[in-house]
Amino acid sequence: MAMSILALGLNHNTAPVAIRERVSFTPETLGAALAALRSVFSRSAPEVAIVSTCNRTELYCASTCDMDAARIGGWLADWHKLDQHALVSHLYTLPQEQAVRHAFRVASGLDSMVLGEPQILGQMKQAARTAEAEGALGSMLGQLFQRTFAVAKEVRTQTEIGAHSISLAAAAVRLAQRIYPRIDELNVLFVGAGEMIDLTATHFAAQRPRSIVIANRTLERGHALAEKFGASAMRLSDLPARIAEFDIVVSCTASTLPIIGLGLMERALKTRRHKPVFMVDLAVPRDIEPEIARMPDVYLYTVDDLGEAVRAGMNQRQLAVTQAEAIIETRVQGFMNWLERRGNVPTINQVREAGEQLQAEELARARRLLAAGHAPDEVMEQLARRLTNKFMHRPLAALNEATGEPRERLLDAVPQLFPLEPLPRGRRR
């Protein structure tokens, strides 16, 4: 049977961060989620993968039967203990060719909050590795992801899709400069030590702040990142005692619960004598309680807020987008052609098995004749004649019995199936 592909999910275009954070998967829970998804949909979706980032949560499924998108959406809601009716309005369902095109666009940075941003490609590669490690990535999704990564590389090599991109990290620095004329007089705290913090710290370090501190659960990893910027590191557990020291706080961890709460910031601002604090929450789920944004001396921005700040620079990249879309469309059609050819495999196997069965039967007969003393040349001639007659019997019978349009279709197929020169249409009758 032909394989079907389905993508289901939500992203920054269809759901606010308050919804996205509730359906995100942490690296620690992703394996268990894949196992649970396969267990529930073992027949309808034997191949699955989950892509979960701060901007999107997407499920990719492949199956030999029709998949019930509503049931898969229901599973997503149940797993996160959400009301399915509240979630459904934020979900998109992309079948077959639409799913392939979407995967190619996402990996190429065309569906990102920051057009052309490169992080999503690495995140999709990690999602594929996780699915493969869990035994959830079969030949269909495996081929989809391989081609997805190849397309993303082609787009980034042949276009300037990312050449002028304004990253979230750069946007954070620009927003901070609106509040503080001189960042070189400020103390900056980064909570977490992952890729996004590394990128953001790089942009802030270029402004030469008075000090940079990395707070992380693992002090060793915090020190490793701090050395890159000539900064210092502290344990995350020291945050309540020290957060009042910092004018800028940027957080991005994998915590499932807020790390910085309203009470903590109320005490910190009192210690600071209500000196303003610029805060950026790049995590999904959020690290900073959203109620903090209502405090008069705090300027809190989420990933959605930064996304609005970077969209202004999109016009100059429109030509690159057009070029990228053309590449993607060509590669989508290539994948769909591969998918269609793959659907022919069962029929090809059946034809091959039928031929091998005829061969086995006639070889057994020929051996019996040889064992009975028949002349080898006579046996070989009979073998060749019988194999030819048996193999050609059904095609020739179909041609003899067909009339009208079916007969014309069969005659058109003959030169493609057999090594013959096609007959002129005038000689067919």
C-alpha cells in the first residue's frame, strides 16, 4: 500500500506563547512521548517524530492507512492534560504534499519567527536523531528528514536567506538600548547555558557590559560558557540572593516551571530601590512569571515580543525568499515522485515473485526430464519455450480480449513493458 505522511502541530503564527509552552516537550520527556504515541497509534502511525522548540510543536507521522488527525490532536491534548476543544483552534493539519513542503520550509528558515534563522535546522536534526534512537523513524520519515536537511543546505547555499537576518539575540540588544543608553555601565545575567543563551550572550558581550554572569544548574557547564566571554558563573540556587545585582536578565532554560517568580522580583526591586530591570524570557515554557510584566520598574519581553521587533527587516530579503521557495517546490515534487514510485514496489515484487515461481516449476520439470535420460538440448528447448509461453500467456490474452479504449492503453504500454519497437497507430488494427 502507498504510504501517507501527516504533519500536525502549532507554531508562533497559530498560537501565543501561553499556549505553546503548554504543549512543548522537554528533551527528558520526548522519548516517553514517542513511545506513547506509537503505542496508541501502532497501526495507523508506525512511524512518528516530534519537533518541539520555543516556536513550534509538530508531530510528523507516516502510515500505510488513513490517519485520524483528530485522534492525534486529541492525544496531544491528553498528554499535556489540556482541553482538546481549547487546543484545536490553534492546530494545523498538513497531509502528504503539504506536510513535505512544510518540513522543507521549516528547516530552511522560511517558517521561523526570524526569517532565515539557522537554529531550527539543528533542532530538527536532533528530533530526527531522537526518533531514530527510539525506533520510531522508519524508511518513510527517514527519507523525508534526509531530504529536508539536504533542501535546507541547498537553500542556505544558493540564496541569501540568512544573510541579513536580525536574530532574536540582536533584537534583545536593540530593545535594551532603548531603555539604557549605555550597556557598558550595566551588569548582565544569563540564566541557562544552552545554544540560545550562547548566541544572546555573544551579542551582549559585543556591547562590553560592566559584568556578565552565567547562572546554571550545573556550575561546570556555566563556567565553560562563561570563559568564552570573560565572564563568571554561579549556581542557579544562588539566584534569589543575587538577582538584585543585575540590570539585564536573559533566561532560557528547559525548566517546566518558572524560575523567576513575582515575589522574587518584588524583593529584588526593593533592594534595587526600584532601579529598572530589563528582562528577556526566551524559554518555552516560560522561565519568568508573566505577572512580572505588570511591575512598573520591569521591562519584560518574551520570544513573541522579540519576533515583532525583527519582522521589520523582512522586505529586503523577499528576493531570497522567492528563490528559496522555487528550490523547495522543485524538491517537493522530487520527493512526491519518489513516494509515487515507492508505491509501485509491492506490484513489482508480485510480478517478480510470479516469475520466480514459474522459473522454479520449469527448472524442477527440466531436472526430472534430464534425470529420466532425455537429451539435454531437447530439455533446454522445452524449458525456454514453456517459460516464454507461460510468462506471455496472460499479457497476450489481455491484448486479444481487450477492445476500445482499454485496448489502446494496453497497446501504448507494450513498448514500455517489453523490448519492442512501438507499432504505428495505423497498423494496430
